[in-house]
Amino acid sequence: MPPVGIAPGVWSIRLINELDNADKTANELTKGLNTEQLNWQPAPGTWSVGQCFEHLCITNELYLPAISSSLSGEPSSAVQDINPGWFGRWFISSYIEPSAGTKHVRAPKKLVPRAQVESSVLDRFLHTNQTARELIRHASDRDVNRIRFKNPFIPVIRFTVGTGFEIISKHERRHLVQAERVRWSADFPRSQHGP
């Protein structure tokens, strides 16, 4: 718990709401899809709905333990908001946020989803988001603008915990938008019993 008189920051409430919205979107996107639809790709080399979700699962499963281990033994010192440094802000706006200005680069090899994704990928995604919510609650009384974690993809880069949480949330939004484009494209295969 935070020291007396210091309430956890609004950042934790905002990020938990963003993860809740991601869960809702994920459920809507995958509702009623069969394995063929989940793995349908609009063009060779582009990701299916299922691959978007598996990519997010792999990312979260690597990022969240790295963030968690950095919080061990840190004293309580709540902050009201997340303030990424200039590099964190640049990285998020250049590579993570779902916007027209975001650079399109290939995912690191360890984050590339399999060619065929199992239908259990939704449960896996929802589980990683639950883990993220629990970790956010745990970190809500820490100075997430000061504590740094070892980046599991680029070890020489050490983002703050707050920046890491922002990356997770915005990265999810980016690939949910990508999955939405696939799911609602005119060529998306329709099942005999619905969408």
C-alpha cells in the first residue's frame, strides 16, 4: 500500500480501463470465428486475426515478467501519472502507437506468430491481460517513472516501468486495430452459421 496521504496514481486506473477495453474488443473480434477464419490472411505475408493475438501474447509473456522482477524490493512511492522520458516518448510514437506516423517494421523473430494459431489464443490473450492488470495494481504504489527494467528484446535499453506499461497498452491497441481491419475486410471468409 502507498504511504499515508499518497493515493495510487490515476495512471493505474487508466491503464486497467484500457486493458478492459482491449479484452472487450478481443471478445467481439473473435466471437463465433472458426479456426479457418481465425487464421485467414488477407494477403501473403500479412497476419491473420489469430496471429495478431498470438503476437500480443508472446510480447506480454516476455515483457510482464521483466517488469515484475524490477519491482521486487522497491519501496512505496506512488506517482500520479506516467512520464516517459524523451526516448520512451519517441519509441512509443514511432513504433508502438496505432497512428499514420508509426513506422512499420518487422517484428523481432522471437515475436513472430506461428503460421497456424489455435482457437485457445483468445483465452491466452485474456490471461496475459489479467496478469498485466494484477501487475499494474502491484506497481500502483511505486515510482514507475524511476524504476527501470531490462528490456527482453533489446537488453541495452532499460525503459521505466511506466513506459513499459504504456508500451503494452498501446501495442495492444495497434494490433487490435490491425485485427479489426482483417476481421471486417470485404474478403473475410463467412461461415455458414454467421459472420
